[in-house]
Amino acid sequence: MFGIVLAMDVMNIVWATVVVGGVGLVLGLLLGVTGHIFAVEIDPKQAAIRGCLPGNNCGGCGFPGCDGLAAAIFEGTAPINACPVGGAAAAAAIAEVMGVDAGDVADVEGKKAFVKCKGSNDVATLNEKGRKVCTYGCIACGLCARACSFGAITVENGVAVVDREKCVGCGACAAKCPKKIIELVPESKTHVVACSNHQTAKEVKEVCKVGCLGCTLCSKKCPEGAITMEENLPVIDYEKCTNCGTCAESCRFKVIS
Amino acid sequence: MGELIIIAITAALLSNVVLSQFLGICSFLGVSTKTDVAVGMGGAVVFVITVASAVAYFLYLLLDALGITYLDTIVFILVIAALVQIVESFFKKYVPSLYKALGVYLPLITTNCAVLGVALTNVQNKYNFWQSVVCGFGTAFGYLIAIVILAGIRERNANNDVPTPFKGSPIVMITAALMAMAFFGFANLAI
């Protein structure tokens, strides 16, 4: 009797395997046939362009994934250096595929994400729940870190920090930041304003030790006139900035560094 | 014949797949921004559900004969996935504009619970072949009606001055809820 039960179970398993496997096989063959019938011919050039792209599908270029960008470049609706992640290397490879000179288009500079807040838990004033009082700065929610496909952002001691080595400048973090305090800064520019608090000096003093008080010294000292004050915060025009460092020297609280 | 018509009308209007069974909400909300795209999506769903119902019927006969009906869900998923793949490659070849517009929602029909829901409902109600096919078609047609109406409303709503908290998804949800209430009026349809 035990043997019969066992035999039945075995047959059940066999039938289950045969049916599911059989159905899968038939459908697979069907798909193979229809795949041939409905095959879309992709220009090998487009496939080659796709091969030059990083394949992270981060969407930093504004197209739906790397396939979308490859199609757009192939059709000529996107420039060959449209991929912010691959940068000049990808642009050069694509230029070779497309048979154009990369020199004149590939010099567009890459960008790096920058968190405009340095208020770690040590320097920012915390409320009784241990949260920052400052309503402008990084709230350490971690959305940027999660949005980053490259592991370039970590939240350390209450503030998000970008690893410039890993950052590719796709902008995914900036789009996710609920405080809108992540800015994409041209790669070569070394001076950035690390505070987002628009309040007056007294109010900033109360909530953070490394906040910008809006003293306007940096904007007055800048020899290029690249810094303007907007709502108590300096804004650097990176078109004009020459990396001279006068602003960082003039800043008493090293908000610009 | 009369019975088939009743099944179709019941599936399409009385127990509308989206508005009273809450199946297939994902694509219902996702691809209902433009009417023509919504029609394409509805068409794809009609094809997939109708064919899936027919194929699922025969497969269930096979499973029933072998006494392994507990495998119905997994086998139905196989069939649906393959059908969606066929539809996708067809669209890619012959209607590339629609293929682009549907985007990720086309392969997502695979996991659209409406499709699997119909196949399993047919089995539960012990429908015969024609009843299954008609029920599948009716359900899918109900989906088509719902998504096209919603797309139409959204197109008109796009230029309206919606209060800020309701902009985007919330107003679509509210629209869908009002549509669902309206569809409940069909419950009193005397057939």
C-alpha cells in the first residue's frame, strides 16, 4: 500500500513536470517562430552605439534608458555626447561608430553632484527628538543614496556625502532630494556653497554652526563678479568662476570651500 | 446564445474588471493619458485575454484529466507571458509608434492581474469553451471601455485648474473612483 501511494506521488510529479515543461516547450517554439516572422531589423550601427553606452539605464540623458538614447543618437535627434555617464570616452567611441569627429562635440564638461549642506549632527542644532532644527538642510532621509545607481552617495552622521570618484553626474539624486539641495556642479569647479539656509544670520546661528550667515563678503571679494546674493545665500555662476579661491579665503565659516 | 450575451454584458459592465473588481489598475492608471494610446492598450488586452481564455480552457481540460489542477495558475501564467510576447513583437514590427507609446506597460500585461483573473474565474465558474471565450472577451472589452473613458476624461481634465494637492495622480484616482460609482449603476440592469 505504501508502494502504491509512493508510485502515485511519483506519477503526479512526472505528469506535472511533463505538462509544465511541455507547455513551456510548445510556447517557446511558438515564440521562436513568431520572433522570426516579426523580426525587426535593427541597424548594426545603432546596436554598436548601444554597445558604447554604459548600460546602467540611469536615465540621466533624459531618454528612457540606454536603448532610447542609442536610437536617438542614431536618428540624429541627440548629440553623440548626450550620455553624462559615459562622458568623453563614450562620445569618442560613438563618434567612431558614426564616423564623425568627436573633437568638437566631446569637450562638454561632466558634472558632479554636490550636497549643499554640511550640517552633520555634530554641528547642527538638534531638537529633543535628535532631528535637525534647520528646515533647509539635509534631513538625512537617504532618498539620494537609494536613487544612486553607482553607490556614490552615503548618509554619514546626518548629512548626505557624495563620493566624487564614483559620481557620474547623472542627476538621479538631485531629482529625488525632497529638500532640493543637491546641485550638479561642473567637474572642474572646486568652490561650492555648502549651505541652503535662506534665513537671516541670527536665525542661521541658532540652528547650525556651519551655516551661511549671508555676510556677502564672498560676493564682494570675487574678482570675476561670479557670485551674486540671492535670499541671503551666495550663488556661484560657474560660467564665470575661475577657481581662484578668493571666495573660500574670505568665508569666515568655510561654507565655501 | 442568450446566455452568452448575458455573460458578456455582465463581464463588461456589471462586474467591470477595473471598476468593480479592481484588477488591472496598474496599466489602467498608467496608460490612460491619451485616448489613442488607451485604445491601443485596450486592444492589446482584448487580444491577450480572449486568446488566453481559449487556450487556458483546453489546458485546464488537460490538467483536469491528469488530476493536477493545482498547477492551473502557473500554466496560465506561462500561456499569458507567451501571448504578450507575441503581441509585443507584432507591435514592434507593424505598429512601432504604438509600441513606443505603450512602453513598459505592454510587457507588463504579462503580470496584469486582469488577464490571470479572467482565466481563473472561467475555471471557477466551470464555463465551457464558448462561455470562457465570451467571458474573456467581455471582460477585456470592459477594460477597454474603462480605460478609454478615463483617458478621455484625463485629456479634458489636463487643462483644468486642479487644486495643487490634487494635481497628478490624486485627481486621476478620484476620477476613477467617480467612474466606479457610475458603473455601479449597471448593477440594477435587469437581464
